[in-house]
Amino acid sequence: MATIVYASVDGHTRKIAETIAGQLREAGAQVSLLPLADFDIEAFSRSGSRVSGPLIIGASIRYGVHCHKFDNWVIQHRAQLQSLGAVFFSVNLVARKAQKCSPDTNPYTRKFLQKTGWKPALAAVFAGRLNYPVYGFWDKLMIRFIMWMTGGPTDPAMDIEYTDWSAVAKFADASLAISANTSSIR
């Protein structure tokens, strides 16, 4: 069984996780999809779930960092994530730029992986969604300022999805392939 765990602020990381889940189901996998707050890695490690499918972890960036709860969770469970062969995807708006959409070139993902010491079996970075209408006053103000500084759109009515869905599909396929290779070794 594939397990997809996500930490999402405005719901777009959840949407990406749901898309990956759908693709894995189409490939014949059973999939469990849940928010990080509902995931018990200890129970998962004890179960046989890890043998039959990938553990996929996704999280979004806001103001240059994943939520601190997520960072701390990864640090606390880094050894388990390593031994489980977990894969990871990060979602952020900086990845809308072609030169910053890989784990090696995205400054936030590089910093996160260095800080946590986690070396996922596979990592990807996806551009997120800029949805000014759903942001509260302060988030809208701050994000517009950041966009202005980085040459992005600042119109407070804009709702732009930057996600490269073909890259998401490739990541889903690669996650299954890594899981199949890891399972055959065990």
C-alpha cells in the first residue's frame, strides 16, 4: 500500500498529494492519503505497509520555510524516514522559475534537507498556486511584497496555478519504481 502524507497551508499541497494518489490508484496501487497530523509513523513502521508501496511525504513552503512542526517532525523521525526509503516533494512559488524547480536548485528545499539531514530516496519540487483571494490581509500584503521583489504578479485578484502536472506525474511514477526496487531487495 502506498501512503501519502502531506502538510498543506492553503490546500494546494493536498491537491498535489491527491493527484499523486489518483495516479497510483490508476496504476493498481492501494493508497492511503492523510495529513501529517493524522499519520503515526511508529505504527506505520511496525506494519507491513512499507513493504508493498512507497511512503510519500509532501509539504509546502510559506515565507521561505516549511511549517516548523513539519521540520521538527522530519528531524525527529529522520532515521525512520531513511530506513523506510521515504520520498519527498516540496511545494513553493519560487519553483515557478525554471532555474529553481529542482531539489538541487531550489534554495528552500536545499536548506530544508541540509537543516534536517534527511536524504529522501527521491525528492522533487513543484511550483504551487498563487491565490490572493483566499489569503488573509497580512498574508496577502506580505506575499504581494515578496512577489513584487521577485518580479511576480501582484494583482490582489490573481489566482494562478504554476504546478507542472506532468512533473507531478513523473514523480508519482518514479515513486512507484523506487518502491518496487526497494521491495524486491527486502
